[in-house]
Amino acid sequence: MTALNHCFSTLGCSQFSMREVADLAQRHGVGSVELRGLSGSLDLPTVLAAEFESPVGFAKFLSDRGLRVVALNTSIRLFEGGCKLSAIEPYLPWAEAAGAVHLRIFDGGDRLSEADFALAIADLDAWQEHRRSRGLKAELMIETHNALADVEQLVEFIGRVPSSRILWDTHHTWAKGADVVSTWNHIAQNVVHLHVKDSAIGPDERRHYVEPGKGTFPMAVLKPLLLADNRSLPVSLEWERHWHRELPPLEDALVAARSWW
């Protein structure tokens, strides 16, 4: 492998339609995207139905444009009410049509109790049984966003659920003080997708997102670890403009990210 399998999250251009997302990806030579928001909404199933009518139409569009969707991102939180099958269901036809992508769920929570672990394990077991009974190809991946951004809890969770698939938000764990190399060494076998972004401490002594390469995130340390991994994991630029409207357009961030890729 000679380059990162880079992509971007539509969180950075959530006002775009899927067609505009495909145009943006083509302009920047990006072959994969991660869907979070489209046409101003985070309700992906509804938006995709409005734009393509059916999963078959969506699949045809992706094939015609030579674009791969590597993840559909839900707002479900594993440790705050669980990954209820009824909440996952609307995403499944679109995930299957896109070619067995991952469905992102958040971790949620804070300090995890035995009850938190037990409920999460039961919910994940129920999902796997449901998935097998229907012959689904799509899988769940859990983002290190809240409780699992604490690497100690993340490692404990993986120990309890060895088959878990992890979306490693590299910035979140690093910003909480975790060493990138040490974290990777502990969780690499479970990581199926990564988020990357950059930030710097401002005059207010708070951390602020900045364009890739203009902050202090140790991408130069992370990149060799990923290049040495033979799975070609998706490395997604998560430009959080949907939440931080003060940020420049995603187009600018993608240009800046070329120094990372």
C-alpha cells in the first residue's frame, strides 16, 4: 500500500445533495465517501428516498458515478438506550444497496458501569442474531465519541466484545491525552474505519478545529501505522462544519488535507 485510503464525511457539506457530494469527490480524486448529512438533514433514509426514490436507484447512481459509500452514519447511542433494531431498520435497505457498508452508531455514555456493559452486549448480540436471520451484509461499527474515547474503557469494552467493530475517532482519543501509537497497538485488530481532523489551542486556551496540517494533531505519527496495515482502512476527514459553521468550506479542507494524504 502506497497511499491512505482516504475519504470524507458529508458532515462537512451536509447542505449538499448526493449528486453534489459525488461531484465534490470527483473534483478531489476521492473514490469513497461517508454519509452523515445530505440536503440539510441528518435523516439519511428520508433524504435518500427523496433523491433516488428507492435503494435500487441509489445503487445505480453509485455504480454510474464510480463512487463507493463506506458508511451510513446513524445517531443511535449504544450506552444511552441501546442500538434498538427499530431505529436501525430504516438504514438497512440503503446500506445493503450501497454494498454492505458499515452503519455507524455512537458509543454515548460517560463512566461505564457493569449494567452499561451488560445492556450493550445484549443489544449487540440481538443485532447479530437479527443480521444473520435476514442474511444482511451491513455491519455496525461503534464510534469512540463519548465513553469509548477514554482508551481504558475502550480497551475494556473490546475485551468484553472481541468481535466489536470500532470507528476510531483518532482526534477524540488523542485530545483526551491518549498516545496515538499506544492506542493503535491496543485496538488495531478491531478498527474498521477512522476519523481524522486537526485542531490547535487558541488564545482562549480552548481547542479549536483548524484545516488539516495547521494544528497539532500527530498525523505524521498516525500515517505510518496505517500504511503498514494491509487492510486499507477508510481514513475519513471529518470536517465538522455542520456543527461549526465558522469553519471554511469542506472544499478548502480537502485541499489542505493533500499534505496529509
